[in-house]
Amino acid sequence: MNTLNTFVLYPLLLIAFLTSCGNPNTTAPNDAQEAGPTVSPEDVRSLKIEELNKELTITGKRLVIDEFDIQGLYKRLHGKSDLEKVTFDCDELVLSRSLSLPGTDVEITAKKMRTLREGQLILTPLPYKEAAKTLQDGLHGKPGRTLTLRLEEAKFHHTSKPIFVVTGGNGQQAGAGLNGEDGLSVHHKNGIIAAYSFSRGEPRLISGGRIEPTAGSKPQLPGKPGEPGHGGVIKTNLILNESVYNLSGGLPGLAADDVYSGKPGAPNPYHIVEDGQKFTQSLPEQTLYYAPKAQREKGEEGRLIYLEEGEQ
């Protein structure tokens, strides 16, 4: 490229670039084009929240749940697990942030719903924070909840994650077991714990003691892990691509550690001598007892139900 062409071409490229940036009709990536919906004063004024018996009803012209949280919906809702049902009733619902309502039924009625960037609705029940108490069975995973979608129009962003997560809960970890106690050990000489003489009819202890070693006690078995909860239900009047939702069942609780019987006392084997004749006895060795496992490796898949017009 000669010098003249260089000076002519670079300004043209710069002008084209600046023009495209300032042109509102220029096509941009979907998320960038849809990003940052403006929350108007009317949207704020129209917002109403009613709570009755652990059920929340949220109405408004346009409801926006994003990183700015101007309407305060994210702060009010995210992570709340004490609600039984949340209902959204609006002209438009915009979700660009991952919203978790664990173990809650959700109903969305809107003329239009859009998801952007990190937009995701997660209804999976909360996991159990601790294992069951010692020797106790784990609690079963809670069943997935119900999501109802009544939408005239929906536009979901491209993402590798499902937008609607209505999975079952995981089972609780089993309570631990208790190992058996070790057996009693006694004094011995080369495995001989006692020598008796029967020369006068009655056994007479010549050496050693009258107490024999004992076997270790059996363990107390751990509890059973909680079974996985089944997936939830999505009711919708629109056709949903399989990539948009996850209705998987939960996972079983973790099994406890295996347990052991106690170790046998010493000596093992041990010998008793009677009038010069040696008799030998053996105690059972330490034994491993396997912890119980859950019966199912995964909970049942949830259901997708398509609503007929006017169906609840």
C-alpha cells in the first residue's frame, strides 16, 4: 500500500467505525442490544407487592430483575426459602440475573417475558446443611416445585445453562455409625493364659488366671442416606425447547463411613493347659461392616405440561 492510499483509507475506516457506533439501527450482539432495560418512573409507581399466608403476589407494568435492582425485587426475593408461592402478574417481565426461590411455587402471567445475560430462575429446594444425627437415617430430598408460565410472548437469551431450573432436592447425608469396642486382653506366656491340674478331681489353677480374652463387640450400623427428591413440574402455554429447562430429580444423600467390629483381645488364639494337654481357642478377627446406600441413584424426572387456552 502506497503512502497516499494509506492516508486516504485510515480516515475512511475511522469514519465508518464511528458512524456504526453512533447509529442506533446498527445490529449488535443480542445481549448487548437487549441489555439494561430502562426502569421508568411509571414502572416503579405501578409496582405492588402483597403478601398473605406465605404467598407473595407482585404486579406492575414492567418488572425488571437485574443487577441494578431499582425496583428492589432481587433483594426482596433472592434466596428466600420461607415462601410457598410467588406470583408475577405484569405486562412485561425482564430477568437478567439469576434469581433463586428455593422450594417455592412460581406463577408468571405476562404479555412478554425476556431473559438476558445471567437471567435464570432456580426453584430447587435447599440442601440439608448437616448430616443426620448419629445412627439416624437421612431425610429424603424434597420434591421439585411447580412453575406455571402464561405468556403471550417470550424471548430467551442464548446460554449454556437452563433458564428454568425446577429440579428435585438432594437427600440428607446418613448419620454416622459407631465402631465396636475392642475385646479384653489378658496376661499370657507364649499364648498360654492358664494351666490347670485335675489330679484331685477338681480343677486346680497352677499358673495364669481364670479370665479369658474376649472378642470385640459388633458395631452399631450407620443410618441410611436420604432418598433423592423427584423433579418438579413446569406448566406452560408456550412450546419450550429442552435446553431452556431442567426438571431432573435430585441426588441421594451421602452414605456414612463404613464401620468395624472391635479387635479381639490378646492373645488370639489363646491356650489353656489341662494336666499337660493344651487346648486352643480362637476369637473372631475384626470385621468390616458396610454402610447402607440409598436405593435410588437419582430422583425421578419431573414433568412438562402444556396448558390449553384458559387452563389453570
